[in-house]
Amino acid sequence: MENISNNDFSQKQLDLSQNISVYLTKVYNWMAIALLITGLSAYFVAGSEQLMQIVFGNKILFYGLLIGEIALVGYISARINKLATNTAMLLYLLYAVLNGVTLSFIFMAYTSGSITSTFIITAGTFGAMSLYGYSTKRDLTKIGNIAFMALIGIIIASVVNIFMESTLMYWIITYLGVIIFVGLVAYDTQKLKRIAINGFENEESMEKSAILGALSLYLDFINLFLFLLRIFGDRK
């Protein structure tokens, strides 16, 4: 009887491990796809003077794209359970394209070499913190909550600094931004692992959750990259 119980326990542990692996693989695959699409979109737009003029020469269009991106993230997050899986996928990929269009400015502001090196630094930092979030037994909920509140703070400070134009404030926001998103990478990874442990009703619910999880990690990566680019990027 004890051997049977031990075998059942071992099988459950194996099934749980497989579920976590399958789910997180889906999450990171979707994240990688979005990063690739964003990078290609940004590079394509930056390579065309006409497109750059259209996007950045018209403030109404540019800010409209930014607002559209925010609205799209909010819509996906709020409606993910009611959306068809294919619709959720298309909206997610559309967001990656739009983000690439608005991020194409970095090719005007920074050298290609520094963009590449900063991307590598970001990938390494992201990987290390994601691994920490996955493997640590420490509950990172408090860190996640603090990071989220601090994020709201630096968003407000960034808006204020548009008018103040303080160099000191700019660098304080930059380094705080790095710290915040480093923490969020670890927290979001742990949160996704817990979601996988709790399980899913069916394959469709897992796929939708993977898309939403990929979106959160994608946003962590992009924002961490942009803050690190302020530090390591060589301006043209």
C-alpha cells in the first residue's frame, strides 16, 4: 500500500512538473515571437524615411498609436477569458507590431551597436531574474506589490519631468526603472509558475493564459531594455 501511495505521489509530481514545463514553454515562445515582431517592425519603419515622417511627423497619429497600445493591453487583459483564442493571439501580435512602430525612434537616437549590446544585457538580466523567480522558495508577492506601486510613482514623475526637464530626476527615474522591472521579472515569473501549479480547465484556457503571461513578461523585457538603453546606449 505504501509503495502504491509513493508511486501515485511520484506520478503526480511528474505530471505537475510537465504541466509547468509545457505552460512556461508556451509563455516564453509567445514572448519571443512578440519580441521578434517588435524588433522587425521597428527596424522596418526606421529604414524608411517616409514611414518615419508619417509616424513621428504627425503628433496626433503618434500619440494615437501610444493610446491605442495602452487600450489594447487593457482590452486583452480584461477580456482574455471571453476572447476566442485566435482573436487573443491576433490582438497580442498586433500590439507587438504597434509597439515596434512607436519604438522605431531608438534607431534614430542610438547607434545600432549600442542597441544590440543593450539588448544582450537585457536578455541576460531578464534570464537571470526569471530563473530566480522560478527557482526561489521565497514569496515575492510583497516585492511585486512594492514594484507596482513604485512603477506608478515613476510614471507620474516622468510626466512631471517633461515640464521640469531635470537631468537629476531623469537619472533617478532611469535607475529606479531598472530596479523596478528587475523585480517585476522575478515576481511575474513566480506568479506564472503558480498559475501553472493551479492547473487549467482545458487546453484553450492554458493557451489564453500563456498569451496573457507572455504579454506581462514582454512588457517587463521591453521596459527594462528601454531603461538600460538610457544608461548603456550611445547617442548619435
